[in-house]
Amino acid sequence: MDTALATNRNQGDTGVARERWTARDMPGQAGRTAVVTGANSGLGFLTSLELARRGAHVVMAVRDMDKGRRARHDIEATRPAGSVELRALDLSDLRQVAAFAAELLEDSRRIDLLVNNAGIMMPPRRLTAQGHELQFGVNHLAHFALTGLLLPRLLESADGRVVTVSSDLHKRGRIRFDDLSGSRRYRPLAFYAQSKLAMLNWAFELQRRSDDAGWGVRSIAAHPGVAVTELIERGPGLDSPFGEQWAQNLDDYHSAAQGAISTLYAATASEAVGGAYYGPTGEEEKRGPLGFARTPEAASQRNDAEQLWQLSERLTGVTYP
């Protein structure tokens, strides 16, 4: 893990995992089962599509079942080599996360890959069912809980992987341990950045713990750069100041399909390194060839990672073995 982190920091601007790697380079996924959160649109849909094309059985975890059914139909219409199934998952309620995980644990099928992809971006201040700030609760806490609950099935895989999708906006983040809910001061962008920094911190700590305990599970982080998806429209809105600024710079961004490459690489490439962080390597990491993403100093502090881990266990009630 420490080696991977050092690689990210030292080669973030030049280290290329495999230049010009595309979805066509994905190895076959026959016999593997993948769980993808937020699978009905954007990066989650494209990740599910490509995994199914390569032969994986994909569990599409979605909040909106109507949209999920349309997404499943679109994937099945491509006649993939693999298969897809649809399951409801509302990440804003930890009780539903636990119920979703319990259903999967009842199945005899092992889990080879968990893609923690779903996320919300910059809404007005709202709370989850358990009273946590919505972005921190959905983006980080729910995925922390889901991964811990599904870990027994991941341990059954010869190549178990957890891929956590962060954002290049993590660089604007800091974890407000004294005000995680934003009750004293709430700024949507700052709390989105906090949630994505927390996910990155946790992904690295998960690899450390996998190494220490001998789980054999690879925890890999990825970010899409700036990809044109529905996230802005569903988050702050295209008519917001952030949305208007974003829309003025579309030529600086890349497609959702290109944005999904770092996730697909982390999920499938045999050479993907546990504890690494992948993303585009172009200017400001907005787009460009796949490579090691820059790791901020705030995500490489072990003390902060351990504090976040303990806090996440307490807030979710999920304790890892």
C-alpha cells in the first residue's frame, strides 16, 4: 500500500498505467459477479454495460427502479456475453443498505467486484434517514457500510476488488470532524469535496487493512476527470452558477465513456495496483490518457484515515472483521 501511494504522489503527472487503454482492452469477465451502485445512468451505466459485454453477471443497484429497468433493457438490447439483474438500493438510508446486503449474502453467488460509484453532488443541505449530511452519508458512509457488509462474499473471490469512484474535486476537500453534518456552516461544493476526500482516504485505508489481515482484496480508487454526465443536472442544476460555469467549458471535458475508463481499468486490468488511484493525466487531470492520479496530502495521512474509519464504523454500525 505505501508503495502504491508513493507511486501516485511521485508519478501523478506522468505515471501511465497503460497509455491509451480503452474498454476494448478489458479482459474477459465470464464467471465473475460485479455489484455496481448507481448503475442506471452515467458512469455506473457504462461500467455495467462494459462488464456485462465482457461476460460478467452484473447486479445493478439503483434507487429509481423505473430508470433502472430502462437501463437494464438498454444493456440487454446489446446482447451482452454476460447478464444483468436489477436490485433496489437507496443509499440515503443505512437500513436499506443493510437489507440490500442481506439479500446478496443469502445468495450462493460469490462477489468478485464491488464498484462504489453512486453519488450525489452539491444539493441544498439535507440529511439522510439517520441524520447525516446527505453527501457524506450517501457518497461515503453508505459505501463504507455496503463494502463491510459484503466483505464475506468478496473474500470468497480469487480476485476480489473494491473500486471506489472519487472526484478530482477531492483536492478542495477537508474532513470536518467537528462539523460533519454542516449544522454550523454548509457549503454544497465544500461538502461534496469532503465526501470525495473521505472516499479516497477510506479506499487507501481499506487496502492497508486488507494487506495487514491477508484478505487478498484489492481496494482501488479512480476518478473520471471531468466527464459530461447527468451529475451536474441532477445536482446543483445547469442553471446554477456552478452549472453555468461548467457548461461554458464543455470543450475542456471528455465523454462519459472516456470518464468510465479509469473505473473499468481498476475493476478489470490484471496490472491494476491495490491501493492505487487512477484517472486521466491531461491538463489538471480533466481528461487525457489513463494513468496514476495525484494523491493529495490530505488523503495520505494515516492518522486521519484511522480516525475516519473509526468514526465511520460508529456512524454506520458496521464493523469490519
